[in-house]
Amino acid sequence: MRKTEFKVHTIYSREDILQMEKVSGRKMRHLGLGITGAVFILYLAVVLWEVVQGDGHACIFPFISGGVLDVVLLAILAICFVMIFCMPYLQRHKILKDLPGGVLKANYYFYERTFQYGWGETFTTVGYVEIQEFISLPNSFYIKAKDVSYWVKKSDFQVGTPEEFLEFMKGKVKCKVIEKTA
């Protein structure tokens, strides 16, 4: 029988799920903001070009008047910007809606070479070499492996401590360990 190095039993709150979605989706949100910013800069370039041309509409879209084009582009940019910031809340709602009783639970068992995640009779085994990202946050650990996010709350350790776990994982993962204090 394998020795359990660390054991964590967690019931996630709505805030835990929201925080998890914010962390796991941060790269996509940054990409979305970058694209939205680039489109806005292109929009400003077209407006400046319109002003220099002095004819009131952009030649790239001769069939659309400048005022209509401006409103359409600004509306699309505003919708994209709002959706980028609302995405974690929408994802949280989707997760909670699909859960029986609206409760998300998880058991984590960390062994010498792998860890298991699951609840009830269903468990997934993941090797430490498969971990793509490991972040130590003030109240939790974020682990991304096989493109799946795992959220280990520091307050829920039943075997071991969060400090010991962090040192253990630094020796196991091949990716950079990021420590955020606030």
C-alpha cells in the first residue's frame, strides 16, 4: 500500500469556485484584453485616418457611414470588454448549475510519484511530471495538469501542512513554482 504524503478533503464555497475560475482563466482574459486593446488602437487609427481624409467615412467600408461604423465598433468593443470581466462569474454559475445539490467537493491524496483527485468512487490519478503550472496563493494552491485545474485549499489539509506540501511539490514538479503572497 502506498504511503499518503498529504491528504486534503474540501467542500468548495461559491467564492472558492470564483477564485479558481479567475486564476485558471487569467491567461485567456489577458489575451482577450490584448486583442480588444489592439482592435481599439486600430479603431483609433481608422478614426484619425478619417479625420485626415476629411470625407467622413473610412474607405475600407465605403458602404457604411463613419457614424454607424463608429457606433458598431464601439459597441462590439464594450461588449467584449464586459464579457472578459464577466467570464469567471458565468463559469462559476455553469459549474454550480451542473453539480448535484450545487456543492463541489474534492478529495486529494498525494503520494510519492502521483496524486489522486476525486469524490466518492471516481478518482483521477495524475503524475507530478504532468503538472504544467503550480501556484501557491495566500489561501490555496493552484495546480494545472493535463489541461485540468485543481484547487487545493490550505485550510483543508488533514495529513501534512501547507508549508510542508509546498516544499514537497517544489521537489516534484518540473515547472516553475510561483508563490504569491497577496
